[in-house]
Amino acid sequence: MLNFYKPHWFYEALPYVYVGSGLVSLAVLDHLLSAFSGLMLVTAGLVVGKLRYDHRHWQRDKGGRSPPRRKGAKNRRN
């Protein structure tokens, strides 16, 4: 998997970019494929936002501890 640095502002903005571009695709383009792509982008943005929200609240409730890691996952620190 590619492992490259993403600036914090870009990382935080990605779910909003996904949802926004999906809504623009749904509103502007008149093709079945564009409607499907728009719905997929909106769904991806909502899922990513929900996962981040859940993870941050999990960390807050657990006192800042990290969640259990997958077996074989590399230990990375930013």
C-alpha cells in the first residue's frame, strides 16, 4: 500500500470533498453512471466521516489509548 504524508488540513477535508463532489455530480450531470458515481462518493464521505467520529470518541472515552490493532499491522506514529 502507498504510504505517503498527507497534510493535516487535507486529511481532515477529504470526507467533505467526497460528499461535495458527489452532490455536484448528482446535481449537474445527467447520466446514470454519474448518478451512481455521485451516490458512491457521498456514501464514501459519510462512511469515512463516521469512522473517524467513532474512532475519536472511542479514544476520548478510553483515555487516549489506541484501539486494538489488526494482526500484522505495522506500528506507525505521526
